Amino acid sequence: MNACGFDKDLEKSSPLGGEVRAEVKSVLEASLGAHDAAQPMCTFYHDHQGTDAAKDLSQYVSLALYMNPPPAFGFKVKEAELSPDATTVSGLMATLPKFSETAGVHKIWLGHQQEYAALTQTFFLGFLGVGGWRALALALLQAVALAIHLQDVDMVGEPAQQRARQAFRSQHPGPLLEREITGHQLEPRS
């Protein structure tokens, strides 16, 4: 998105992000192949750009959560199981492998991987320092309570409904919590 002009709140972003953007921009300016590979991606991005930059960003973040890592990318789930916001921008997937390869995105990532790990650790430790352990414990307790509640839901309703839910679970084993809460399963069934 940054290579295609997304620049919301850049002044608030980590300087590391600015370094990475500058490296990608340098490759795009120096390599005709990388520039050409970026064109379909940027055309897609601009064609699907709305008036709310935060909403635009959230769609692509949602899509990224469903993606396998480079170089192949691809979806972790069937395309029909994508959330609606990810589905809206899923066509971007066709452009990513060529862009990533020709622009050397993986090489740029490897050059900054340790810096990103340190930055992530800093944010995480900062979170824990301001009551994060308490918030994390409360979130875990709420998740457990919700899981117990969802199990109790099996016993609610007419006997035929109960049997239908139990039959569904026996035919579709595995973690269904995400589907029950959001209507979408975020990870492939194990």
C-alpha cells in the first residue's frame, strides 16, 4: 500500500517503517521490472480506494491475516471463508508474488527483521508495564467464559436444533470458536 501512495499517519509511524518505505521506493525507481510489477498492484489499490484511509487499511490488514507468507502467498483458508472486508480486496493477491519477487521485498524484510523483532518486544513490554498482565488475564478469562457459554448454547432450543448443532460439530471437528463468534473461521481446521 505504501508503494502505491498510502501515507496515512506516516509522521506517527516508526522511523523503521520509513526506512523500509524508502528502500522499496528506491528499488522501484531503479528497476524498470519492479516498477512494472508494481503497476497492476497500484492500479488495483487505487481502484479500490475509498474515502476513509483507516477503513482501506483495515481491509488490507484483514486480507494479510488470511495470507500465507511469501513467496507464494496464497490463502490459508478457502476464498469463500474470507471475511467480507478481506474479500473486497482479495484480487490484490494476483499481483503480490511478482511484485514481491521483482522488488526484492523479502530481502528488504530480512534486512530489518531483527529491528522489527526488537520493536515488537518494546511494544509488548510497554503494554505489560501499564497493566498489560491484568488486561491479558482478563481477556483470557473472558475467552474461557465465552467458550463455556458457547458449549452451553448446545443445550438451548428445541431437541431437533440441539441434535443439528451436535451433528454439525461431529461432521466439522476442530476449532470452531471463531466461526461461532464472527461467522468466519480465521485459521484452517486442524
